Amino acid sequence: MDLQAVQVGVFAFITALIGFVTYWKCRGARHSSDSNKEYFLAGGGLSWIFVAGSITLTNLSTDQLVGMNGNQMALLAWWEFAAVVGLIILAKVFLPVYYKYNCTTTTELLEKRYKDKHIRATISVLFLLGNVFIYLPIMLYTGSLFMQSMFGIDTPIIILSAVFAIVGAAYAVLGGLRAVAISDTFSGVLLLGMGIVVVLLALAAIDYDFSGIPAERLTMIGDNESPIPWHTLLTGMIFIQAFYWSTNQNITQRAMAAPTLREAQKGVFAAAAIRLLIVPAIIVLPGIVSYKLYGDIGDAAYGRVVGDLMPTWMSGAFAAAVAAAVLTSFNSFLNSSAALYVCDIHEKYISPNPNVPKLSGYITGLFVLVALLLVPVYDGADSIINLVQQLNGLLSMPILSTFVVGLVFRNVDARAAIIAVISGVGLYAFFSFVWMPLHYIHMMFFTLGFCILTALGVNRAVYGKRAELVWKSDNADAVQLDAKGG
């Protein structure tokens, strides 16, 4: 009983400390007069440290810790190694364009490149569908599942999910992105530290001896039957990462909240370094060890390792770290979802000057309610992380195609891009639910190519426009200026 009191006391103290430090940092910050920029981009005042911290912890939550360790194999580390490439693409390719166009949302770039607000709203709706129907409920479910398996409690998952949802929504509604990013960073330091401790405890539990674990669990070269066949690294994997890190509002919003492009790039490169050096071990080694200790136990692996191996006196701190990870990822997605609705839909079609904090509060409440209702849908899934990636394919490649076409070509009608997106969603739905001829990562690559070709073909055949490569048209403009003596 005394140890339980210590656990609860440590958990409460650390959680309260993170909340207090977040409040203290937010209170002393300078605020922008632009309500959208203040609420959704922290007034453009995030230093590179908070950019890196928020990007890291927005991505690294229980869906990663539970889902990836739940595969109980080293192969899943490829998601993290490939993410480094995605972050570099964000820093060097996309961020300069977002800052050039002074974007609040990633989809604002589409409106400015296509000169059409409807494509911005269409892609925002797709992002919102992914956030509300996939990411938010999965975060609540995996966080609650972890707490159940770690502490061996009988509290229903829906009750634990409701607690996470209410507290996470409070951060997002009351503090905006500034509070979200600051709490992300402090929570991230705690989570990464505790994650490393778990890795060391797990390795010590098997005396650093991996004998007896099947070779397919340890290899980094996946065969055709594995979750990541080696050849998928050459096709769809890089584009999945480009979508997630470079066009996804939930991630990119943090990098767009720095005062300068250079400061944002520093934060993204720091996040890439963390992703390369620390995260892979955290998301695969405990799962591999759990296979040797318990056999094939799936998504319960991480919670079981932590519950069995971590000293009781330390488990309160780890519970605080996990709770912080769930809350920060959840509130990050809530804030980004509110930004998409307010900036891309409400202000464009309903009212141009709403009360941003009040409207965001209402829409956040709606998103939370829907996410909670969907938690039971994901209960009992064979592999959360593989399910997430497959569902992602419905939206990710069609969305990415609009950015590729918009940045690489000029003179493309927005309606052609929208038709391509709708066609791409339908095509991948067919692959997912009717006929999957190749691995789903290959089919994501195929879907991207289909969407790009469809946009260009419809643009020419239906709307009578000939797309021009940006670099080619830029060179032509330069020649004309030279000829005029400009």
C-alpha cells in the first residue's frame, strides 16, 4: 500500500509539475495580435528547442510505443529511419515554401498555388477525417490499453480514454499551440529518458542474450511475408514519410510556428537526430525482448515488459511519462484539427472573423466526442501500427499528389486535382477492401502515380489546360526578361 501511495504521489507530482512549468512559460511569452497566428502558431514564437520537442512527442506516443513494440521485431525500426529522410524533406523542400507563402495551415499553400479555396477545403476535410476517425481514437485506445496492461487494472478502456480525452482537450482549448508545444517538450524529455531506462531494463532481463529469438524477429531485411518487405523501402515508404512529415498539419504546424525559417529548420534537424539516434531502440527492443520472455503477445508486449521489469518506485514516473505522451499527442492533433476547420472551412465559407478561441473550443469538443465513440472500434485489432498505416493509404497518397502537382507544375486546374484525389481515395479503398495485388506500401506508391497522372490528364482533356513544369516556366520567364532588358 505504501508503494502504491508512492507511485500515485510521483505520478501526480510530475504531472502537476509539467502543467505548472507550461503555464509559467506561456504566461511570460509575447502574444501576437493575429488570433489565428497566436492560437494555432504560438504567435510565431517557438524556438528550435520547442519545435523539435513538439514534433518528436506529437509523433511518439502510445500508438508508436505499443503498436511498434507489439510487432516484436526489429524490422519496424525502418519506419523511424525512413522518418529521418521525411524530416529532411520537410526542412529543405517544404518549409521554405510554407514560409515564403506565410502559411498558417499546410493546405493554405494549395489555395495559393492553385489559386482556388475549394481545393484547400477539400484536403482539409480529408485531413480531418483521418484525424477524427483514425488518429484520435487510436491514441486514446492505445494509451488506455497500456495503462491496463502495465498496472493490471480492470478499469474499462472507455473510462480511461475519457480521462485522457478531457485533460488533453483542456490543454488544446485553454492554451492553444503554445501550451501544446511547451508541454510536448518537457514531456518529451521525460518520455525519452524513461524509454531508454525501459530498454536497458529489458536488455538486462535477458542478459543481453538474443539467442532463442527467431531470426525473422531480429533481421532488418524483410521478406515478402513481413510487415515491411525490403523492396517497399524503394517505392512507397519514402512517399509515406514525405506525406506525414511535410504535408501533415499535425506535424508541420510546429515547424511553421518558429520566428524564422532558419529557426524552424534547426528544430526539424534536431527532431531528425532524435529520431535517428534514440527512437528506434525505444520502439523495437522492448518488444523483441518480450518475445523471448513471454512469446507472441502482440500489442500487450510493451505494457507487460514495463509492468514486470520496472521497479515499483519508478513506475509512477513512467506512468506520468506515458500519460504525458498520450495527452500531448492527443492535444496536438486536436489543435491542428481545429486549425484546419477554423482557417480552411469556417473562415472561408461561414464567417471570416470568428472568435477563434471560442469556436475552437466548440469544434474540439465535437472531435473529442466522436473519437471517444470510436475507441471500441479499434479494441482487439491484431496490430495497431499496421492498421494505422493501411488506413493511412486511403488519404495520404491522394493528398500528397495535390502538393506534388501544385509545387512541380503550373497551370493545373484545381478541379482536376480534386477529381484526382477523389479517384485516388476510391482506388486505394478498392485495393484495401477488395483486391490487394501487392504489398500495401507498393500500392500506395502506385496510387500516388495514378493521382498525379489523373490530375494532369483531366487538366488537359477536360479543362483544356497544358501543365507546365515550374522550373521550365521560370526559365522561360527569365529569358523573356533578358530579352526585354529586365
